Amino acid sequence: MGSMMLGCITDFFTYETTKSVVVKSWSVGIINRIVQLLIISYFVGWVFIHEKAYQVKDTGIESSVMTKVKGFGYHNNQVMDVADYVFPQQGSGIFCIMTKVIITENQSQGTCAELGKNFKCSNDTDCHKHYGSILSNGVITGVCLNSSNDTMGYCESSGWCPAENDQVKIDPMLDVSNFTIFIKNSVRFPLFNVTRGNFLSTMSSQEIKTCKYHPETSPYCPIFLVGDVLSFTDQNASELADKGGEIGINIEWKCNLDLDIKHCLPKYSFTRLDAPFSKNKISSGYNFRFAKYFKTENGTDFRTLHKAFAIRFDVMVTGNAGKFDTIPTLINLVAAFTSVGLGTVLCDIILLNFLKGAKQYKAKKFEEVSEAQIEAYLARSPGSQLSLRPGLKSSYDSGAISFTTSDQPF
Amino acid sequence: MGSMMLGCITDFFTYETTKSVVVKSWSVGIINRIVQLLIISYFVGWVFIHEKAYQVKDTGIESSVMTKVKGFGYHNNQVMDVADYVFPQQGSGIFCIMTKVIITENQSQGTCAELGKNFKCSNDTDCHKHYGSILSNGVITGVCLNSSNDTMGYCESSGWCPAENDQVKIDPMLDVSNFTIFIKNSVRFPLFNVTRGNFLSTMSSQEIKTCKYHPETSPYCPIFLVGDVLSFTDQNASELADKGGEIGINIEWKCNLDLDIKHCLPKYSFTRLDAPFSKNKISSGYNFRFAKYFKTENGTDFRTLHKAFAIRFDVMVTGNAGKFDTIPTLINLVAAFTSVGLGTVLCDIILLNFLKGAKQYKAKKFEEVSEAQIEAYLARSPGSQLSLRPGLKSSYDSGAISFTTSDQPF
Amino acid sequence: MGSMMLGCITDFFTYETTKSVVVKSWSVGIINRIVQLLIISYFVGWVFIHEKAYQVKDTGIESSVMTKVKGFGYHNNQVMDVADYVFPQQGSGIFCIMTKVIITENQSQGTCAELGKNFKCSNDTDCHKHYGSILSNGVITGVCLNSSNDTMGYCESSGWCPAENDQVKIDPMLDVSNFTIFIKNSVRFPLFNVTRGNFLSTMSSQEIKTCKYHPETSPYCPIFLVGDVLSFTDQNASELADKGGEIGINIEWKCNLDLDIKHCLPKYSFTRLDAPFSKNKISSGYNFRFAKYFKTENGTDFRTLHKAFAIRFDVMVTGNAGKFDTIPTLINLVAAFTSVGLGTVLCDIILLNFLKGAKQYKAKKFEEVSEAQIEAYLARSPGSQLSLRPGLKSSYDSGAISFTTSDQPF
């Protein structure tokens, strides 16, 4: 009983390793080492140095963006300041600078004639087809106003009157190019609890106040001239101001926290986000409508409708941070060591097929055992004691030297 | 010296490959090939074709969304247009359509009686428990107004007066179902610098203007009827208009950039985002308060308070793009080739345990060497020259033919 | 022809397994098993239990956040309520609570004197350097106003007049600490179509209405006292109310959908997002400008400019969900089984280099075959029949017992 247990334990604490054939051949040896070198280079160069596989990565960047626009522009004979042209006013990461506005003053609830050639009519029935139209300025009543025998009238609509005429030609506020956008961006990598802001700690207050971002000379200045931003995206400022558009300001944080934290810096890039639509006739540009509401002395409401054309800026923050960690390092080291062995796949193909003496190498690498042999053996010696200790079989190899035996591969 | 160096180099340029046993057995051979076939099928079918492991993926999609709502609705005997019912007005990816509004006109700073049965009182002390209440319309002063011996009064609060009565029953603006939402979405995959918009390039201006989204007949139309969107999410439009709610419009981009770019198309889906709360009594729906501010002739401020019930739409853009790249292809090919060898794990178990002649196979696969043998050998021939060239051992295999030897497994 | 085909098929249905050496040695056997145990522990403990590698993960969480602030504060001798101090009013995931406001009343378009010592001047030329300034309140006209021989004047600017004086000292609305923020957050995991809200289903309406969030006693209450939130982030409420700032409220969902869905709960955490700037003199805090627009009886526009200092709250939702799936389970099981074999790398190094009898083990593990041998053999028997059936070579092993042969390693 005790010895059986010991036997079991002895059997358990064994070590099994593959039996290998060492081929002393210059050709396949060199190929083998070159393949191994390539695999090691891949792991060292790409996996470890380029992809930094020894680091644990935090991609769940937490970011907050505050923006502040400054500048004055003339529009409709008025001086416009930030409170007039920025929407929303809270200085969020997505904001619009209004560059052109078509104003319809003193609208109040009532009925009035539509504008635009689509709504021309000579009698009421002409207007019935517009019932439920969403392209009018109000609900179409089905009445044709101001038509006489020789002149066309316009369909009547009910809603805020007078109707807006958005076909009027207005010069956009080109001063927008001189406006500045100040971006305050702080990011946090929750995994490492590292927080960074987009100002260089080495910049003085005076520098931050007076600098202008430039990709080469001043890449860490948080103040952007709108004109510069538009030119970085190869956009025509006056066309954009006239029709509106959307500009993306991407702030990319790629932080290697194994280095000093001061190397963890933002990288700005700029794109026109609505580029796929910029050439589209029906829907190029960007505009929206809003109203300012007033009350007359006697308490009736009226409003001023604004159709605003604006440049929208989206500040998008992306990034990740990496820091050395034992677990990914170990996993990738093991992967690297294991992969070095993969060279054998290629070398085996060469060795066993294309090399002189391939058949002899095959004979050395492969031992064959067939069902027939096993069955023959089992038939001959059904209760053989030897078969109980099969692992010792190889101990019976003869020691006879056989270099001269001609029917032997070696 | 030189020959030692040469020896080292010769030793270095060797190739080591595992010695294998080839089992010519139908049963285990078939199992082996089936397992290998399964593994290859998995890699070809799932990893390569389904998961497209030969591609490098860009998941950092950059997206911009502009929306425009159109339509007219009657509410409180007024015609409401976009400038009245959309918040915020800039046409961002998250916007609300106000469907019901409770208006409290002409509020100005002062003191007035609270409304609501919670604030009923018969004397001042009844109101003291409400000090610091946030459910009132203003700061509770601790005074009970208008109470007499037989009627209850209401606590006084200081703030914007008169107090809002939000228990009034108002019909929601059901016209909301006929409003249309126009969504302009452009995405960019920064890794490949590919930009796409959600209009088909084959659609004419007229088509885009007049189409309505339908999942089957018109899946790429960017204009959505609010009523349709609500029905896609199985919501009751009139209930939603009455209480408010939140609808998600998901735009999914899954682009295979190995195909023509025109196959990179958006897929729309719709959900009710606040579904977990829709049955909750205390907090179903969606509402918020805002005020319009006015000035009297003599300069005192007054405001109109609005309690707005709204349907909020969140346009969420997700997606990724993939493109053929050599590095992931190589890595996965290597993984596939290596994994084919994993079939041996299963086959070994069958071969060495369940097959007839398992012991003989074991004897063929495993060579045993024990510490005792090594020690015995070392004791016998401590300085043996042979042990210096152990790799040559196998050259001493005898060539004698031994098919007739009965105490030999084969 | 038929037999050749059969031969091919027979050759195809073979099974190749590595020939192994079983080392019966206590030392290396124990090391082997310990290494295997470590590898298994790593897979069981880290990969399967900690990382839950048997699950498929959905990281594309869809989230919607609605917020509602309640509370009253005194500021500028007025009672402020939600409609006055929350921006934007729609109750979105990012919102500001205005805590201090500098009001400039009755601004209208015109020209007026700038304020501030930077704009002091004694004659017009002093003002020319300010042309194009964006730090003024309007467009600098280049005229020096109100200067006499002995007193300095101020440069004139054109725009909204009178100019804003933002140097005035105003007490912030410290009542903000008593405001409450109610957060309604619903999330959806599209892969599993699982939807969750941030209220416990076991909480009654009354509980939800009256509870206050506390990390230990009430971690699932959706109502947050602003003062608590500020203290969780170790911020001074009065300083924050005075200068403004940005607070992040992170809601983390980590859901194991193999457990009951009721364990899928939110976890709240709080940070000061603009922490990197909080000590920065030039740009600490958070403020923005907005205007309320009015019309006089005769129709001219005037406005009230507000410079608002606010605490901005960003509700950020992160998370993922995991659920058992056969594919990742299988892949990781295979990876685990395969990796158990990696222990051989270490054990081989020990066995072949540091163990007593290392050379003998090497002799047993490695069979050597050199180009020279192959060439010698090929020269001797160029057309040998045997070489056509190399796989059978090992069948010719002699059965002679050789335990006593002294020139044999074993």
C-alpha cells in the first residue's frame, strides 16, 4: 500500500520533455538562425519597442474641456461680442461662432403671406397642395393672399408673422478670422490616477496670455487664432463664414508614464468634420434658427427670429497612457520565447523536402509505428511483462557500432 | 584557437527539431485529421472570414452630428415652430423637442403663497417644518398666509412670484409625430484618413429632400419622421408627448475598407433610452424648467417660467473600420498554423489511453530515463570520453534486423 | 492505380506526435510540477477568475443621463431658482450651476470709455497700440476720452456700452452647498440587450425622494448634495463658488451578467476635473459671459451682460458587461493547456545545464545528425532501397540487451 503510494508520487514527479534531433547542417542551421533572428527582431522591435507590450495601457481617458472665445466683429452695423456670437455660452467643448445672421424682427402670432416662389398662387386651390408643408414659415391655411387677375399672390400661413425671408444677401462677419479660441483641457488617466493639463508648466502667465498656437514654433500654446485653424484645414474662411461649417480640433494625449510626466503632452490636429457634405448642394454648411422673445407693454409676446450661420468647433480629446507592468511583460516575454520555436515550421519544410538527404533527415526525425505492427506484437506476446514497462524500451538499444553497415541510413 | 572558434560557430549554426512518432493507425489518424479540420475551419471561418483577423482595425471613430427639426405644432393656441420647441437651438447631436409646456407668466421677485396641499397650514408654526425645503417655489419664510379659523392657508415663500402651478392639465402637442428630423452625420477614421457622410452619393438633391427613412425601403434616407422613430421603439407617441422621454438614435458604421468605399454605409437603430424608468412612478418622463426674462418700462425684471416636457433625442455614433494589413495577417496565420498542432493534445489522450495497444504506443512515444540510471552510469564511468559527445549516442544504434526477437515490442 | 490511391489515403490518415523523454528525477520533476502549478494558478486565478476570460465583453455601453438640480440661493438680493442658475436648462449630463454673477445692465450699441488701468491714456496716440485688442469691451476707436492736463483718461471703444467692470467684488452664492442634484442614468449593453437604471428596484418612491447619496450608508441613492460632492473631491466650497470650477461625477457600471441582473449596479466617484489648473493664476476657475436681450418701447435693442462664475458638473458614464460565452472560454482553455507546456523551457534549462548528469540527459534528449554523415551515407548507397522507406528505420533497432556495455550511456 505504502509502496504503491510512493510509486504514484514517483510517477507524478517526473518531467517530460520532447526528444529532439539536432541537425548539424550549415544550410538549414543558418536558415534556422535567420528565422529566429527575424522573430526576435519582430518581438523586440515591434512588440516591445514600438507597441510597448511591456506596459499596461489605460485607454479610458477622462477629459474636460473649457473654451473661451475672444474678439469683436462687425455685423449688421453692430459690434458683436462673445455674448452675441457664441452658442452655447457656457464655453463647452462643442461651440459655435455665429458668422452671419438673418434677422426677422417683430414676429407675432397671426396669419401672413408666405414668401418664396414655391408658395405663389393664383387661387386658394393652388395652396391646398401645401397643406402640412414643413418648408413654409407656418401652418398653411389654404388661402391665397393678394392675388389679382394679372398678378400671382402668395399662400397664407398661420404662425409667427411676418414670414422670414432667408434669401436676402448678407455679408458674413469676416472678422471671425481674428477671433481667438482659448482651450483649457485637463485629462485624467483613472488607472494610474495621473492628471495633466494642456499648459506647459514652464510657460509663464504672460506667455500663455500672449502666445498663439503654431504647429512648429508654439505647439503647446492653448490659444488658437480662428484664421489659423481654418487654414490648417485648408478651408476658405470667407466661404465658411458665409455658409457655416464644422471644424474638429483633436487633442491627442499619448503618454508614456515610464518617462518623466513632463513628456506627457498634448498634440493638436485639425480637420473639417463636415467635409463629405461641403460640396453637396442641398446641405452644405451649417445653420440653425433661434429667437429672442419680448413682451409689449400690454403683455403680448413678440420675438425676433434669427437664422444663424455658424462655424461649429468640436474639441475632441483622445489618448491613452502606458506604464510598465509585470503581467503584460511576462506574458509577452513568454509569447516571444515560444514564438522563437515557430521557426521550426519553416525549417522543417526545407529540411524534409528541399535539402540533399531529405529522406535521411526524415528517417531521423520520424519514427513510424503502424497498427499492423502493434497488432502483430500483441498477437505474439499477449501477456508480455515487457509491455508493462514500455518506457524502458529504449534502454535496450544495442551498443554495437554500425558505421559500416550498408543497409543503415547512417 | 581558430578551430575552437570554428567549432563554436558550427555548434551555433545547427537546427533543432523535435523527433516525432508517426502513428499509422486509421482510427487515430482519422480523429487527428478531423480535429485539424475543425481547427482550420475555426480559423478560416471564424477568425479570418467572420472576425476579419487579417485586418487592422480603427475603432477611434471621429464623428460629427448636425440635426435639423422641421414641422409646426399647435400648443396653447399658438403655432410653435423650430425656434420655439427645439433645445438647444444649435442643432447638436443631443436635442429636445418640447411637447408640452406649463407657463407661469409675469413672475417677479417678491413673496407669495405656495401652492399644493403639502404647503397647507393653519398657523405659522405649520410652515416652520418647511424651512429649507427644495420642493417649494421659493424660500419658505415661515409665515402662513390667508388662513382663517375655518379655512386652511398656504405657507409663504420668497422668490419669483406668483408660484408655479404645475398640476394644471394641458394637452400635449401631438403634432410632434409629423415633425421630421434631418440628421447630417460625417465620420472619419483617423488611422486610414477615410471620411464618410450619411447621404448616399447616388441620391439626388430632390430625393434627399423628399425621402423618409424606412428600415427596408429607404434605409439610407437621412430624414426621420418623429412618429416613425417612436413606433420603431414601440412607444406610445401621445404618452411620450405628455410625460417626455428619451429616444436614442444609433448610427452604426462598420466599414470594410478592402471593399469599395461605397459599401461603407450607416445603419440606424432606435431605442428608448430611459426605458428602465418609464414605468417608475416618481421619475418617469423628462421635463425641465427655463425662463424668458423681460424688463418693464421702469427697468424691473420679470420673467415667464416654463416647465417643459420634452422628448430628448440622442444621436449616438459608433463604428469601426478595418483594412488588410500584413502584420495582423502574419500573426494570425502563425497562430493558425501553430494551433493546428494543438490537435495532438486530444489525439495523444486517445492514443495513449483508449486505443488497442495503448501501452505499445506509449513505449514508442516515451523514452524513460531515471536519476538512478544516470547515477549508476556516472558511478561506473566517471570520466568517460563518450559523455563528452552525448549527441552522437544515437549513431550507435545497431543495424541488426530484429523482427523475430520476441521480447521486443515491435 | 487503386493501390496507389489507397497508399495516399493511408499516408494521409496518420497521426504525428512528438517523441518524448520522461525524466524520472525528483529534483526536475518537482520543479516541473511547481512551474506547471504556477502556470495553472495564473490561468485559473488571474485569467479566469480575475479577468473573467470565459466571458464575452460588451464595452460599447450606451448611456443617457438626465439631471435635475433643486434648491434656492440668495444672490444680488434676489432669490435664484433653477431656471436662473442652471445652464443649459435641459438637464443634460454636463451642466453648470452659476454661483456668482457680475451684471452689467442696460448695455446698448454705442461708444464709451474702457475701464481698467491697461486702457488709461493721456492722448489719442496712447490708444493706438490697443487697436485690434481682444481684451477690451469693444472695438478700440483710437480716441482717448476724458483726459485733461492732470488726470489720465480712458481709451474709447465702440460696441455694447457701458463697458463691463468685472473687478467688482461680489459675494458668491454659498447656498449652492445645499442644492441637490438628481441624476437619472440609464445604460444599455447592446450586445446583450440589457438595460439598467441607476435606481434600486427595491427603493420605494419615498426613499428615492428623501435619500441623500453617501458612499457607505446610501451608495445607490441618485440624489447628491452639492456640498457633499465638493467635499468628496476635497474642494473648498466657498473658493469654488467664488472662482468656478469643474467637477466630474463618474458613474461606473461593471456588470457580470452571469450573476443575477440585480447585482449590476452603478458605482459613483468624484474628481475635480480642472485640478491641473486650480493653482494656476491666469486661468483658475470657470466663467463665461451671456446676455439677456430686451427691446425698448421704440424698438431699440439693449441687453444685460452677465459674467457668470459657475461650477460645472460632468456626469461621465463608463463601464462594461460580461457574459459567459463558449468561444472565449474554449480559446482560453486551449491557451491554458498549451501554456502548461511552457514550463519545459525553464525545466530544460535546469535539466540540461545544472543537474548532475546533465550530459547524459542531453544525450538522451538530443539525437545528432550532421551533414557529413548524410553525405557519407549517400555516397555509400546512392540508390539504397531503404532510403525509400526512411520512416521504418527505427523498426530496425536491435533487441539485444546491453545493460553491461560500458561504452553506452545507460
